[in-house]
Amino acid sequence: MPVLHDQHQPQDPDRIDRPLYVLRISTRATRWERPWHSHRKAQLLFPLAGVITCETDVGLWMAPPQCAVWIPGDMRHSVWGLEHTVGYCLFVEPEQVRGLPTACCTLAVSPLLQVLLERCVELPELYELNGPQGRLMAVVLDELAAAPQEQIHLPMPRHPQLRDMAAAIIEQPAMRRSLGRWGERIGMSERNLSRLILAETGLSFGQWQRQLHILLGLKRLVRGESVEQVALGLGYESASAFIRMFKKAVGQPPARFIAERGMLLGVPAMAHGAESAFG
């Protein structure tokens, strides 16, 4: 079993000659980031604690505990997360992804899949293909193919000016600048800007902002902030206003959403010598 540390990048997963390759995720950094890159193999990032966010050219996907980000092979992406992120990273050879999503997405991780990953990470890097170890990896693929998708996703525009605007809003989510003022800032009429946002993301400007607040709200709640802290930090007048928005968009209040998915707060204990893999 390979041993990697927080400050080290893992070896190139594309060079591991096995259908599946599992590593631990472990970081003590206050905020870690893996810049834009791609690899031939598909990837699953599953945090047991902390929150992992993946950005591609077309969107942001977030995985709080008990969810995972699925990234198809050869997809350009960047990954970052909160402090004390622990969990598992799975790489999958292209010929093994039949039946798995063809686009980046967030998946719900079943208790069985979690237990399987806990077992697989203990296997040697070059595990036996024909035998119990190979069969165990095959069960992982079956369980992964059955995992339902979660709508913890924010579409991102490709248009350069809109991309810069989206990045500024994500950086300061409490800043409630109107669409007209954004249009003035980037030199575009409000009507044209509204049409372009809808064409690029499939959402109106208001819908896009609400989806952003859901993602950021979940990230902060899982981190341990109170609903009131989250609401004020996102520019809402009260906790009840944020809860109403969340319930209208998701169908249930944030506390129930988190509880039903077992999104645990805090940092669970892991075995000594955990690895780090943010490929």
C-alpha cells in the first residue's frame, strides 16, 4: 500500500497497471487545491469529512461527506477542499467505466460502497487480478454504477466575461449586485446579459445565484457553522429566509437534507499513515 503525505503529489495514476486504484485522502492544510489538469483514468473523490469541490469547464460539483464527485477520464478539472479533508480517491481505467456516468456529477455513496473502499485501500497497489482481490474491485464497480446522482451542482458559463463575473460572485456571495449593475461592469445590456446567462447555464440569474447559495450553504453547514451564520454570510436577512430559499429549491430544509444523507460534522479518526491523493 503506497504511503503519501500532505505535501506530496501522488504518482501518476495513469501509470498504475490495474483496472481500479484506491488511495486515502488526508490533509491537515487549511485549504488545499490541485490546479487544472486531466488524466486518462476516470476518478472518484469521496470525503468522509471535509468538503471537496471540483470545477470543470462547464460547472462546479461539490461532495460533502457521504457523497462523492465523479470525474470522467480526460476531463480538464481542478479540485479543492476544506481543512481536515479525509476520505478516499478511486481511479478507474477507461475500459471499466461502462454503465458509469459520462459527465462530471455528484454521487450518493452507499454504506456498502464506503465499506468496500475501506477494504480496497488496504490492498497492494498491484493487487491480484484473478482472485479475491480482483473480485472485490469488480464489486466496487457494480456498486458505483448503482449510485444515485445528487443535484449538488452549479453550471458555469464558458463566456470569458461571464466566467469572471461568476468567479467574483462565488468569491463574495453576500454581495447583492443587480444584473443591471453587472451589465454596466462588463459592458453589456441587462437584457443581453440575462439571455447570455440563460444560454450558457440553463438557469436565470436568480436561479443561478440560489443554486450557488445552496452549494456554499451546505459546505459551511457541514463545516460546523450555524444556520444563522451561514445565512448572514450569504447576505440573507435571517436564518429563516435562507431556510425558506433552501426548502423551496431542494424540497426540504437544510438540517433534514444533511441528516438524511448522513453528512457528518467533524473529523473521523483514520488509521495512522494515511495518504493524500488529489489527482
